[in-house]
Amino acid sequence: MLIAVEAVDAGMRLDRVVVKECPELSRTRVQELIEEGLVRLNGKSAKDSHKVRAGDVIEVVAQPRAPLQAEAESIPLEVLYEDDDVIAINKPAGMMVHAGAGNSRGTLVNALLGRGEALSQADDPLRPGIVHRIDKDTSGILLVAKNDFVHAKLAEGFRLRTIKKTYLALLQGLLKEERGRIELPIARDPNRRSRMTAKDAGLLPNARAARTDWRVLARIDTTTLVEVQLHSGRTHQIRAHFSALRHPVVGDTRYGAAGQLHVGGGSLPALGRNFLHAAKIGFVQPRNGETIQVAAPLPEELYTFLGKLAKAAGDEPRRIDAALKGFL
């Protein structure tokens, strides 16, 4: 397909022009095509951010994406708990749970298959064993089912909220109360489809009720360390809820967090990930009825960041350690 850039589109990014002229292609797919050299600007390769000019000619070769599949890879995993039916993995930040658009390697599913374990097939071939998910840039506990019987029981537990999930989050700004509850519906953001919104979400179609409870563990300069418990499982729930309160999760620039924290008259460099960690989960083993409690230690990069934050703020690191010890 050939696209002749008109004056009205001059100054737009290359990928945005292609998306506008090829509505059947998602922006993610357009960016993949650009990276693969299948989008050419005036006969040459160009970056997706290149600003086009009137009269430019864009050639798009829209080849179909190769079908995704879950493949075994030898990737180390930290196993927190395991029996004949269930595995609890401590997922690192940056790892996707399963294959998605433009990413089929290095996922947690690939790593699980690389262990040679039998996994449930109750969902779909790309997600064997996966009962629930956590965001790519969130670390912490993820439960995996080894068979379809347990998969169904765990899925029911998540649906009925009998499985208790607790997170640790560092927020921008100081929360005034010691504990609180957020009950704001969440919907897909109509202006940015890659994120959710809890701001006026009740007015949007497909908005779903959501509840988040929180408790302050420590206040460090201009940030608040909180324990968070979910009573619903909406996409990006914690991130969207605290963003709506104007206290975004530190590092979460997608939801309004600053790139740098200004602390004690100076600033800390960007964290490089969201300060959000799925720290604890409690569930009943579906086959024998035993109550299982699993905890995931705070990742080293988050613990180090807290230390730097406390030092920059002139705070006492032992106070932060005590708050973490009391939580974990």
C-alpha cells in the first residue's frame, strides 16, 4: 500500500500516519512492521517517531503476524511454594506472564514449560496453568495450576474473592489518613486505550465496580509506603485507583508519576519500573483444604530504592526496615 502524505498530516509521527491511513492495523502492529523494515519512507527505512512532510510517500507491506505459540525456554524462576497441584512463582518486574502482541519470548509461561511440568489447559494454549495475571512491570506472586481441576477451583476462588491478595506500593505524595478504601469503578480510558481510568469511569460504557483497601506503613519525605488489599481484580486496578486520588505509584509514568522524585532538596533518578509488588497471597489448597499463605520478599531494586530515598530524606533506615518487617 502506498500513502501520499498530505499537508494536513505534515509534522505527524510516521507510525501515527500509518495507523490513520490503515485503520485495520493496530499501532503495535504498525510499530512491528516499521521495526521489521516493512514500512518505508521515500524508499528508505525510518523510525516510528520520524516526523513526515507533505509530499512524502510511505510504502506499507502489511504481512500477517506469525501465529503466537507458547514455547519452552530455559529461564530460571523463583518458586515460593509448590505441591502436586499448585506452583507460586515470584515473578520479576519486566517479565510478561504470557505471549502477546509483538512478544512471544521470555515469558513466564515459556519458563514454566521449560521446567517440564504438566500445566492445566483450562484457559487457552498460550496460557497453560495461568489462573490470574499481574502487570509486566509489577513483581511478585503469581499462582499457577498444574491441572484443570485445580485451575477451575482457583479461578472460582479469585472470582468469589476467597483468595486474598496483598500488595506493597510506594505512592507519590503523603496520604493524610492511616487507612482508607477506594471504591471507584474502572473502565478502559477512551483517550488512551493502553490504560484504564477511574476518573469519571462510572459515566463510561463497560465500567466495572472495584474496591481497593489500603493502610499506611511509613511516610518517607514526600512519599507514602502502603499495604494494599484488592477486593476486586480489575486490570491496572491499584495503578488506576491511586492515580485517581492524585497519588500515583512511584515509577508509574503511564498513570501520572513523575520521572524523578524530588527528595530532601535533591532528586532521585527514575526507578525504571513501578514500585508495586504482589507481596502476599492466601488460598485454600483445592484438593486437601489446607490453608496456604505465601509471601514474596521485596525485590532488591525496590529495597535499595527505599534505602536511597530514606538517606536523601535524612530519615532513619531502621524505621523503614521495621515497617517492612512488620508487613512481610
